[in-house]
Amino acid sequence: MSDAQGIARNVSRARAERLVAITRLLAHAFATVAAALTARDHGSFVPLWIMLPWCVVSAVLVWDTYRRGRLFRPPLLLVLDLLVIAAIIAMTGGGTSPFFPFLLITPFGAANLYGRRGMLWAGCGTLATYVVIVLAIGQHVTDPRVVIMRVGVLVIIASIIIRRADHEQRTNADLENLAAWPRVATADREAGVRRLLEHAAATLRTSGIVMTWSELDGSEYVVRYERGGAFTFEEEPAPELEGGFPFASQTAEGRLFLRDARAASPDDLRLADIVVRLVSAGLDQLNLVEMMREGAANEERLRLSRDLHDGLLQSLGGLALHVRGARRTAARDPRHTEEQLDLVGQQLIEAQRALRDFVEGLRPELVQRRDSLRARLMRAAHAIELQWNVGIEFDASRELDAIEIGLADEVVALVAEALTNAARHAGATQIRGAVAVQEEMVRVDVQDNGRGFPFHGRHELRQLVASGHGPWSLKERVTALGGDLAIESSADGARVEIRLRATS
């Protein structure tokens, strides 16, 4: 039993105890008044002296139920109620006593507290007590009609109470099952569907379920579940089945068939309609989890492709240029060739370090061992300066080291892309870059003296996306991070401004 089910049952039991206690108090109050009238008319004060203290006890027990105490256990109270009322009935006419209706207190309380089984025991005990009273004083001989009618009343009322207790018990069980409906946000699709049908079968009290459905991509499924554990999950066209409960959700459309549907009552059919809605919602959960996993995988692949493009591939491109230059000058200028090869060696070391950072970024246990963001930015700027033989003035504030790791990786990639674009595509000889944190924003500024972009003037991110101008990698990264990008271009160079939130 889940915690929610346990709490619900405790609340339900507390309410039942209060209802029984209040009903007992009202019944005992009326019985006390009746005993007082009997004492006035017939001079017998014994019933009054019995009912007065018992009425006080009933009032105390009402107070006790509200403070959740346990002065007396409910079974003992029901037995004492029956004995007190039986004694008063025996003193006031036996089978024809006006106190006869108070015999119903015990079965009423048992039905509310213990359900069908408690009601059966209490009903049999009450009926037996009444019969014993009648036999003991010979009332069955003098007036059998009254006895027969009252026994019939007890049987009829007990049957009604049992029926009501059964209905309430079943309704409570249905509500508990609905409240404990399983969450199936899991990557294991088959296990999720099995949990749904297993819980549905238990709620509907059916021995088996068949469910068929088709999804948005056209795939069709057939699932069979048998009480006891038999389960099959197949991806195939739905068989021709009649009837069933149709459902249509955001991601699936199909039918659910119950093995015992022909014997279902109207209440069962209404419950089945609710269960089918919950099953279809569970299918939506499973499908949405799958879509999210695929979306996350696609996004991760896109991120990896951007990181490789902006980092390793750019470095390899620069290395290729230096190697070709070294080959051209190998014969006529060996010294220059040696310098070029030394530069290639340094760039290979930087590329190896960048690749190691990239790999460590994919392993959570190694992330904390990485260098600070400021150190990584300065190293990236130096590597690009060597790689493309361009002068770079770069400044990174120490406040950058406080931003979270995921954003730090993005900042490094953005800065590397902006610097590389200026050196490689704009033909710049001097680049000035700065990264700082101001007013909870990470500000990246890169300015160069190259030939600029094909457009002139200042363009914001929305204009760049609409026109297709500007580096696609920068635009994608900034858009994914919810930041701002502006590019100011002229014949004398370009300026790239990036703004990102330093905190999520």
C-alpha cells in the first residue's frame, strides 16, 4: 500500500468513527428521553439510571474521536451498546418494547467501521439477541405478529446496510486505485505499458485486457495482459476485434478490450471509461518521454558537431595551412621551414589539450578537475594567435570563474569561434577581445581590422537569422542559450557583441 493510500484510509476510518460516535450520542439522547417518559408513566426508573450515564459516556466518546484518542476500542463499545439496549428492551416489554429501533445502532456502527464482514457478525448478534429476549419472556406466544415484523425489519435493514457497505467499500477501493495510478515516465516502453495494464486490470477487476493502438508515425501495437503475469507486447497491425473502449490522445489512438466486459454493470462501465482515459494519458507519457530522449540526443549531437567544428576542425585547418607552407619553403628556406614545423608542434599540443578538455567535458567525474574559465579563455586566444599568425589582445575578468560549468563551456566555444572567424575569414591582422560579467550578464566583445561581413551597419540577432547573414554557429549557440547577438560591420572591420545570462 502506498503512503497516499494509507493516509486516505486513516482519514476515512477517522470520519467513520466520528459518524458512529455522533449517531450513538443522538440515539442515546433520544433513548434517555424515552426512559424518562417511561419512568414518569410506569414508575420504573431503572432504564433511566442505565441510559443517563451511558449517554454521558457517548458524549465523552464524541469528544475523544475529535482529538483522536482511544478511551474505548470500537468493538467493545458496539458490544456494550447491544447489551445496554437489550437490557432496556427486556425491562420495557420485550418483543414489543418501544426501544426496539435502538438495536440498529450496533449493526450500523459495525457496517461503517468494518464493512460487510463486521455487519454480518453484528447483524447476526443483534438478531440473536432479540430472539433470545422474545423467547425468554414468552412474547412469541402472545403477539407473534409483532415479533415476525420486527425480525423482518432487522433482516431487511441489515441487508440494505450490507449492500450499502459493499458499494461504499468497492467505491473506496476504486478511488484508492485511481489515486495510486502509476507514473510511467520511463524509457522502458514495454515495462511502462505493462504497469499501466496491470493496474488497469486490478482496478477494473478483470481477468485480462487487450489493447491495440496506432501512433503518429503510423506504427501499430497490440498488447495482451492476463491476470497472473502473462504479457505480450507486439508491433503489428491490430486484429479485427469488436466493441471495446475507444481512446484518442495526443500521440496515440486505439481501443482497449476487457475480457469480462459483458458482465459489467453501469458503474463498471463508467469506471472503465475513466481507466481508459488514464491508460491513454500513460501512453502519452511514454511517447513524450521517448520524444524528449530523441530530442535530447539530437540536441547533444548538434552540440557535439558545433564543438568539433569550432574547436578541433578549425585547429586542423590551421595546421594544414602551416604544413603546406612549410613544404613550399622547405628547399629554399630551411630555417623558415623549421620555424613553421615548430609552430605546428605547438599547435598540435594545443589541439591535444583542447581535445582532452572536450573529452573531459563528456565525463561528469572529470569536469571538476578542469582549469578555470579565465585560464581556458586565455589559452584558447593564444592558440588561435599562433595558429593563424594574427595579433590578439585579449582580456578575461576573474569574475568569470564563478559561472556554472555548462555555460563556461559555451562561452569558450563562442569566443573561439568569434576569434577564428576574424582571423580566418575576415583576414584580420589585429583582434581585440574581452569577456566580462556585468549586471548578471556575460559580455563577449570581439573586434577586428579585417574586411568585415558582406553587409554594413549594425544587425541584431533577429535580422541576422532572417537575412541568413553572419556565422551560423554563433547564431545557433546564442539562440539556444537565449542570449543576444549583434554584429557591426564595415569596410574597416567588424565587431561582434554577445550577451548571455550569467545565472539561470
